[in-house]
Amino acid sequence: MAHDGRNDEAKRRLVVVIGAGSSGLPSIKSCLEEGLDVICFERTEGLGGLWRYREVPLEGVGSVARNTVLNSSKEFSAYSDFPPGPEAPNYLHHAGMLEYLRLYSEKFRLEPHIRYNHLVTSIRETDDCRWTVRGTDTVSGTPFEATADAVMVCSGHHAVPKLPSFPGLDEFAGRVIHAHDYRRASAFEDRRVLVVGLGNSGGDIAAELSYVAAQVYVSTRRGTWVAPRLGPHGQPMDLTLCTRALNTARSLLPFDLTARAYEHRLNRHFDHKLYQLQPSHRALDQQPFVNDVLPARILTGTIQIRGNVSRFSRDSVEFEDGSRVAVDDVILATGYVKKYAFLPEDVAACITEGRVELFKFIFPAGRHRPPAMAFIGLVDPIGSFWPVAEMQARYVSRVLSGKLDLPDAERQAKEAAKRASVLAVDSDRYATQVHWIAYMDELASLIGVKPNLSLMALKDPALFRRCFAGPCLSYQFRLEGPHAWAGARDAILGSPARIASPLTPQTAPEDSMVRRVATGALDVVASCGIMIALSYAISLAI
């Protein structure tokens, strides 16, 4: 049984957090909030994980390219009690994201709990139902060991490149790298480059290369839906799409109708079928690729879309349709393997290619005995990643402190298997896919922090309008319940001003852009009303 460390210092539980990135930092904070002792082992020299740019990539460490920009906007990406600064651009460069994490760590005094240059190499169960965590200090070479009551794995799943095999690739004379090792376009100036894969990394790399390369070819097996960052009235697109109003409408209306409406919206930007990008899955089935320039670069011919690769020769590539082009370099944007070499065998067996057997995408399914192990951030949300990782950390820390119980092992296993079986796309990446609002609400309900919208509508109509018709920001989950934050209401109501602030010249009226941003929320309300009315009419007809 878990103990409450705040009431019994002699029985305080020690939690080891592995990784000090965007999942590890909120995990440290959440453990501290629940009165748990916590120590974080970070294998590199600083916090930030994936978002700490390195000119020379490190094996086994996630990385970003020189010009990587976050796909989700700053307000949608913020932790629930730490809004971004008003001066920050709405889509942050990786350096801005790293600074946000540094400020977060500073604000909540997380640094004393982090041990840098500590590489975890093994985790094994002890006879007294704890974990022995072993590793090496990468600077001194000295081994270290810690005994913990629980482990939170926060080391990400974008560190071990997936390297597919193609016939003839070993004969290809040009340069072949994985997207993990890509840094800047200048290294490919005046070259003919093939990018294999059109996920977030592949699409961004292709778009960037198209300005300097002689020609860029993109090979995609299934295509992708492409969404711009720029939404109506200049708002960040994700803030107009991720609202409780639209989420409610989608739940009331037939899936085909809502998917068709979203696809129509995306095709108004450019015709995906004409551009050879339309996939077989529906647009609401998975996260779209977010990019504003890809269709324009295809239109100029600097990027050509091709099908699946058939084989390589010394200086060319042949596609499955029989066409062949000469290429100098190949960049494999083919994703990553979910691999954690330090895990015990029974836990590692829960994470396989294309299938993840984790209860709530967190706890190894069916393992209902101490010691506890949890995975934070082993999800691919249709929405922003950061608040999801934080919500997982809040849930886990409540469980570890004994304030919440897990269901029995059989129920855990059944739920994990059910989630794995209903995923829409047959792909390893989507084995961990979750829908943002639904998943956040699911965990928030367990914790006791899901906002009571009915009561809010009666007591605080202004806040209700923003929470329901406006973007579903993570601050909503600090309005009530454990570790509520007194600044949550102001953070929600102040978000339009923070969105407008970096766009509005100092000489402009302070609220001019705020009014334009708010217009988008009114559009959403009107659209939602129409869709709900249509749903009611359909129900009467049936």
C-alpha cells in the first residue's frame, strides 16, 4: 500500500524519474506536489531533452533540426499552471521551447532534484518489491545505483531511429542519413535529395530543403493530410479546432459528416488528391502534418511527390510505379523505434512494434503489484503533447502517493487491449495515438480536476464561454480539485491578449487584435449551434 510521505517522513516513497525533458520536468514537479521524494537521472548535460539543440547528434538522444518550430501554438502547448510570456511568438522556435522549460524548472525549483550526465542502464526488481536503478556517470565513468519505490520513464520515444531496408540501398553511392541526424539545409545545397516519409520531420525537412536543393523528391506510402499553422483571422489553427464546442458537436453528429467537413476545410487550402497527398484514412483519424509552405513548394516544382520506393541503384531510385529519378542524397524520415534498453523483460514485453499494452498508455497492463513503473509521454496526441505529459504525471503521482487506486490487473489488461484494437491506422506511430480533449478529460476525471462546466455556466458565464467555445487550454484543469491554481481563471481569460501581444505594434490600441482573435470564438459558437441543430433534426428524422 502506498504511503503519504507528507504525514510520515520515515515512510516517504522515493520515485526515480528518467529524463529531464518535457515529460520529466512536470513529473518531478507532480511528485513534489504529492509529498514524494524524487530524483531525476538525465543522461545529458542539461534539461530539455528533445528540445536541447545539438549541432552533433547524440546516439540514443532525441534531437531537433536547426530551424525546428513547434507544431502546436504556445497557449495550447503550455503547462497548466505556467502560461507562456506575452512576448513569446505564437509558434516557438526550439530555442524558445528550451527557454520555457528552463523557466519552468526555475519557477518550481526542480533543478536540485536532477542529476545530469547520469545514464540509466538497467532497472531490476528487488526481493522487497522495489526497483534497483543502475547506471553510469558519463563524465567520470563512475557507476551509480539507487533503490526506488517507483520509476517514471520520461525519456521519450524519438531517440532510436527506425531504419527500413530497401533493395539496393547498400549499393547506393550517395549520402544516406536518418532525419534524426539532419540539422540544416545548407549541407544539401544544389543536391538532388530524396526524403523517404512524410510525417512531421519528413515534411519539414523537404520544405526547408526545397529552397536550396537542386530538386527534392518525397516518397510517401500513404500520403497525409496537411494543415496550416495559420487559422481564421490570423489565429493559430489549433486554437480554433480544439474546442469543447466543436468536440461536443463531433460527438453528436455522424463521424462521416464531421470528417467530411474537416476534409473540405483542408482541401480549400489545397486539393490533396490533385497534389497526390490524399491518404486513405479520414482526416479526423490522426494528427495532420502541420506546414504552411509544402503545397506552395510542390506548386513551384521544387518538391515532387512520389510513391513508395521499389529499389535503389548506385545513383538513382526506382518507385513502385516504375518511374526512376537520379538522386545524390537520401534522408530517411521513417520514424522511431519505441525501445528502452534498461527495462526489465516483463515490462519491455508490453511495448512492441505497432502495439502498446499500457493501461491508460501509462502503466504496464496487468502488472498490479509493487513496485510501480509508469511511462510519461509515450503518447502521440491529436493535439499538443506537453499538457498531456503533465496530466499523466499528475495522475501517476496521485497513484504513487496512495491517493488514487488502480483497477485490478484483469481490468487493466482488458482496457489496454481494447485501446490497441480500435486504432484507426496500421502504423507503429499510431499505436499510441490519443484524442486530446477526450484523453485529458479521462485522466482529469480520475484525478478530480475536470472542470464542472454546468456549474461554471451558472456561476461564471464569461469563463464558461471561454472554456466551452474558446480553445481547450490546459489551465482549465487547474480551476478546481487537487493542486488548483488561483491564477487559472486569469490565464484562461488572458490568453487572447497573450496571443495578440507579439503581433500588435506598441503604438496600436491594446485590444484591437484581442477583438479580432475573439471573433474566431464567435464563429465557432455559431458553427456549433448549426451542427447541434442539424443533429437534432437528424435524430427526429430517424
